[in-house]
Amino acid sequence: MGHYGGVATVRSSGSSDGYGRLRRAGRAVGHALRLPFSGTARSIRKATHAHGAGESGLGKLIELHAVNGAGDVLITVALASTVFFSVPTDQARGRVALYLAITMAPFTLLAPVIGPLLDRMPHGRRAAMAGAMLARALLALTMSGAVATGGLELYPAALGVLVASKAYGVVRSAVVPRLLPPRFSLVKANSRVTLAGLLATGAAAPIGAGLSRVGPEWPLYAAFCVFAGGTFLAFTLPHKVDSAKGETKARLSDARLSDARRPGRREGPKPGLRTVGVSVQNGLYANAALRALSGFLIFFLAFLLREHPLAGQSAAVSLGIVGVSAGVGNALGTAVGSLLRARGPEVLIVTMLTIALGVAALAAAFFSGPMVAVLGATAGLTQALAKLSLDAMIQRDVPEEVRTSAFARSETVLQVAWVLGGAIGMALPLNGVLGMSVAAALLALGAVVSVRGLLGAARRSAPRARVA
């Protein structure tokens, strides 16, 4: 018995040593597999929280906006594969027209209401952003059942996604001033937030395209997961996001006239975007023209390049080339804006508008595939830099107590301009020269109503210190 007991003990010890080696090997393999992901996560967190952004809370907003961009592009990929690419051109035009009628037209009416509505809940900004995330998560699940058939129930859900997305954008613009790190300009903060969204969009787009090959509903399942995570992430923002201390509402109309007409009114006028000077007002007009150009190009080129692709390329590749060009231009403009110490935002807006107008005119005169790609990149770059310059002017000219409200109202105006530009692009015949001429005309109209006022304001305020 003793002999066999000794053998059993030796065998048990050897088995234990083997099991321990197996566990250690398993942990080593797991660590090796996790290392790229954990290292990437640490690098992203280090970048988003740099220069005091972590302490102020701006880093968390940057991460939240990246989640927002990834979720939006996943839904866009799912809708594009259903509404646009899955049917012949004539049917696709009808489907997109129906999409515009059911989603964009009501949104044009709802957009002006978003800013004033959110003004009434300054203490619930985190809840508003979380609600916008949760609404899109649930709507993504709703659309997943209809995306394969393209049924009419898809369109009201798409309208809800659009409204929730723009509501998030308005609140995000109002939140940024509350999270500025020390010695951090608003234009630099906005450029960081925007760049994070663009990078996340670029990373999520191929993932969505790959999932759509598995099934049209799979990008929407992924969008649900992304937005569900964003819902919880919104509540990790600092509590000062919900603070409304010292804030009042900003108006787009001149408050002095309405107040003067009131009998017995002795109080001073409430500050609004027109009462603080012409720079913000004209800067908003110029940005609206550039935003209308963006909406116009998206819808017009989507059908033009599907019917007449770039030389030697398929329709999907042609659209991809122009889309990537616009994305690269936008990212480049945002990156330049984060580094550029703009001494005159009015002049920079005029420069961007002039460049876009010149390239659009060249695209109309010498219409070709490369010129279309150049115009897409130019539109992205000029829109990004012009918007950052508008942010700088709002920071400089709008009193602090109404600044967050002013951002909400200006963002609403720009979204309406994008919708109107897209509607014009849908209504035009598929003629490249005509389309580029209309694009140039939109920019020329913006230049007529804004350039003189911007240059005059720049001359009058030349001695003043500028916002970087």
C-alpha cells in the first residue's frame, strides 16, 4: 500500500505542475491577444485627455463624440445599401426623394425648434445627449426589421434618427464652452472634438460595409451597441455640463426693436446674435452657404456618379473616391484649425468662401472626374475652417452669459442650410456642368450677402486682440 501511495503522490504532483504551466501559458496568450487592444485604448485615452482635457472633462466629450460619429455612419451605411444601392437608378431616385420628403422636409420644420427647446432644459444637457443616444439605439433596432424590405416604416424611423442626431449636435455645441481646459481656445477645443468624430467615422465606415455583406440589418445591430454604450458614456461627463449659472437665451432676431415697441419697457435689450455686431451674423451667412454646398454635393453627386461614374471606375468606387476626398479635406481643415493661430477669423472665412467659389467655378467650366474630387476635398476643408472661425467669433463677440445658447441657435441654422442644399441637389437634372454651376451660384449668393460685412468688421476691429 505504501508503494502505490507514493506513486499516486508523484502522479498528482506532476499533474498539478502541468496544469500550472498550462494556466501560465493561457494567461500569456491572453495577455498577448489583449495587448494591441489595451495599448490602443491607452493611446486613445492619452490623446483625448492631453493638455488638461482630462481634468476639465473635455476628453470625455471627445470620446462621446467619437462614439456618436461611429454610430451615425453605421446607420448611414445601412440606409445607403437599402435606399440607394440595392435598386436601379430610377427607383433609387424615387426612394431617395421619398426619404427626403418623409425625413428632410419635416426636419426643416423641426430644426428651428430644437435650439429653443433645448434652451429650456439647461440643467439636463447630459440627459439630453444620453436621450439622443438611446433614441437612436432603439430606432436602429426598429429599422433592422424593415431595412431588408425598404418598407415605409423605415422612413419615420430615419426621421427620428436624424432629429436625434441633430439634437445631440446642438447640445454638444452648447456644452463645449463649459469644458474648456485652462489656456484652451474654443476653436481648438471644437477642432479636437470634430476631428475625433471624423476619425471614428472613417474607422467605422469599412466595418459597416463589411457587416452589410453579412446582412443589411447587421450594421444596425452594431449601431445599437454603439449608441447603447454612448448612452452610459454621456452620464460620465462632469456635472458642470448641467450648470446654467449666468446663462440667458440668445436670439437670432434684433431684440432692440421688439423691446422698443413694448409700452412702458425700460429694461435694456437682451443680447442676441445681431445685437453683438455684424461679424457673427455675416459669418453665419457665409457658413450657411458652405453648409448648403455640402448638402448639395452629397445628393447631387450621389446620383450623377451612379449614372456617370468616373472614368474606368464603378459607381460605388466613384462615390467612394469623392467621399474620401471630402472626408480628407474636412479632416485636414479641422487639423489645420487646431494648429492655426487665426488672427482674423473674418478674413479666414472670406478666404475659405472665395476658394470654394473659385474651385466650384472651375469645376463648372472644366467639368471632369478629377475636378469633382477636388471640389469635394475643397468643400470639406473650407467648411471645417470656416466653422472653426465662426466659433472663434462667437467666443469673442457673444457675451459669456448667452454664448452657449448662441452656439445652439447657429448650429440649427447651419443644419437647415444643409437640408435646403440637399433638396436643391435632388431636384436638378443629372447634368454635371449644370450642377457645378448651381454649386457656384450657392456660394456666390453667400459671398454677396456676407463678404462686405465681414471685411468691414475686420477693418473696424483690426486693433483688437484676436481669439486663437
